[in-house]
Amino acid sequence: IQSEDFRFVRPLIGFETFAKGELIAHNGADDIRAPCDDCTVFMPAQKAILGREAVYLTRPML
């Protein structure tokens, strides 16, 4: 998290999947988007803390 204005686009509990390019969060002026299809959100932060990870993104193994 690099901005005090960090926020997810919707409440996340974990293991939600996103399509490639789908918006996951806003980090100030920057958008965080899914890098691949079936991108899974793992351990989203319940509270935004500057300098910490907001979420881990995983991709399916082939």
C-alpha cells in the first residue's frame, strides 16, 4: 500500500477470482488490476497500512 487513499473496489474476503484486466483496487492515482484470467485474491488486508501488502494475487497453475 503506497497511498492513504488505498481502497478495494468492493469488500473482499479472499478467494474471489477476477478476469484479466479487471479492477481490484485503487492505490491513490494507480489502479490495481488482475494480471491474468482467473486471478485469485488471497488474504486481502482488512485495514490499509502504508508500506504493507494489501493483498496477494495468485494465478492458476497449468
